[in-house]
Amino acid sequence: MSNQQYDVIFVGAGVMGCAIATYLLRHDSQLKIALIEKDLTYRYSSTVLSDGNCRVQFNVKENIQMSLYGLEVLKTFAEDMAVDGDKPDVAFRQQGNLFLTDEAGRAEVEAGLALQQSLGGSVTWLTPEEAKDVYPLLNIEDGLFVGGTFGRDDGTMSPQAVLEAYKKKAVALGAELIEAEVTAVRHHSNQVTGVQLKNGDVLRGGVVVNSAGAWGTAMARTCGVELPMQPVMRQVYVVETAVQPHKTLPLLLLPSGTYIIHESHGKFMTAHSFPDDPVTTTDFSWQHYKFEERIWPELAEFLPAFDSLRVVDGWAGLYAVNIFDGNAILGEWPGLRGFYLVNGFSGHGFQQCHAVGRYLAECILGLPPTLDLSIFAPRRILENAPVFENKQKII
């Protein structure tokens, strides 16, 4: 394998790498592409460990547009991504997303709602009473929230199924999937020249894409690029309650940022990102006490039926948190030609893979973008021009 030449080399074959590779090969089937993944079991992959949510409810225009494109892609995803007649089933449940707000966040939420609606998003404002109609378990007696926004087209799906679909499609179109660990991005005279593998092999190529997720900061550092990104461990809890809703309830986001996803019957998944979550790429431990001390009291306040429950499962996964502004870092790094970044999604990356895949492919090939995402270009970091989503901490 050593010294092989590729047109594009991906460091990381999670959903972003595989989606970009798929879009590249749809444009040009002759491209020689290497998708390098250090662990093809994807045991610690942020894609697989994500909650698989898709939402239109953002406050930045381009984020909303990415979600709208994602919803369009999902309509025909099974047909478009079929390989040898085998159609992927990503189990997309459009149960909706209900985001509650308190008085402090109301003005910002209403501004975001107006933007979402202006772009064609199917999002509406609900009073507390209307919110309870959609989510009967809610406590509306204590004035905990002033209303909420309901995205009726939003929902959850299997992130692993989406990843597998893009991976299989990329390989079917001609990408080479390589299980190996990249130790360095090689470069010379401000131009990337390839990657060094742990076994000593060197793969040559004039375009290297940093699609390493939470490991992307360390990877960028190997070629002198410092990204404002931290790998943060976040924990998810699955609880069993006595309630038996007669239909699947929407994803519920509380004003604090805690969210609850109804899995089935009385089973729910819940999580919250805390300021003291560990910065790590090796710690995937799971602490019961964080749920009992920090999440459960709030759940029982908003959803009195959750006063009695039991934790039946859970896991930890990594967020690639952009500590500069919380949004994606997309495109070629200024000063190092051929080094493309697809990093720092801060927890909302999975749902953006379709639009990001198309955009990065267009960037690499020098094509005009179908959806211009240059607002997220890496240059903004060097120019100190952050693009903030909103003040609230949301998934």
C-alpha cells in the first residue's frame, strides 16, 4: 500500500467522510479515493453513538437550510443509496421536535422561528396548553415554560444505518476503504502531500480531508494547524417509566438544554451537556450519579410521571465541540493548500452530513456550491469572526 497515489484521502470514515466521498464519486467516478478508518467496528464513533436527531430548529440560516436539504434527501434515501438492489432502512421517525422556552429565551426563539418559517420550515409556536396536547406528560401548572416551538417534520433515525448506507455507496462507487491509523498529515511548501500511517506506510495525495471527528484536533496539529475544538464526553441515559403513551411522543427539549426522546412504550432516552463534562478521547465511562443528581430532578419537575423510574441502559460518546463559536468548520484551511476541514459540529453534525457531503465535494472539485456554506469557512477563526447559533445550549 505504501506510496500509493490518491486524488483525495479521508482521515476518518464516519458519516462525514463517507458522505463527502459519495458525493465526490457521483460527480466524477474516476476519482481515486482512500477512506481511512482506524476502527471499522465504529465502537467509539460519534456517528454511531449519536442520538440520530434531525431538526429544522436552528437560528443560523445556513444551518436551517442544511436541515431542509437533509429532509429532502431522506425522502428518497433508500432508493438513492441502494447498492445491488439492497435498500438501506434508516428507520426515520418524524415524530417531531418540541423545544420549550422560558421567558428569558423567548425573544431569541421567536426570532429563530420567524427565520425557520421564512425558509419553508414546518415549525409552529405552541402555547403551554397546546404543548400539552402534543406532549400530555407535561406539567403546565407551575409556569415552567412560556411556550415552545414544534417542528413537525423533525425526528430521529438510526445513525448507524445512515453511516453504513454512505459507506457502502462510496465503496460501490469506487472508494477504497482502509482500516489503519493515520499518525500525521504530510505537507511540503504549504501544500499537503499525503498521510503517514502507523505501520510506516505513506499514502500520497494532494487533498487530505480531516474527517476524524473528536480526534480531528490532534490530527490537524500534525500539520501545524491549531483548531479551537475539544473532544468532550457526553453521557446518555435510557430510563423505563410506568407511563405508556398511546403513540410516539415528540423529542422534547427543556429550556435548560436537557432533552428526552421517547423510544417505545415507557422507555425514554435523555441527556444533558454539562460545563464540566470531561475533555477526552479515551474516557467512555458512564456515571449513574450524574443522572440521579442533575437530570432526574428536572425531569420530574417538567414531567411528574418521571418521579418514579429506573435507569435501564446508557452510554457515553464524544462531541467535537468548537469552542470558538459552536458551529461547523468547513473548507480548506488558509495557508495549507489541499487540507480540508469538516470539523467542530458540536453535537449537531450527524443531521448535516447530506448538505456537508455535497458542499465539501463541490469545494474540493472547484464547483460552484449548490448551497453556499462559506459562512462556516475556517478563515473566520483566523479573522475572529464567530458565527453564533444562539445563547441556549441545544442538541
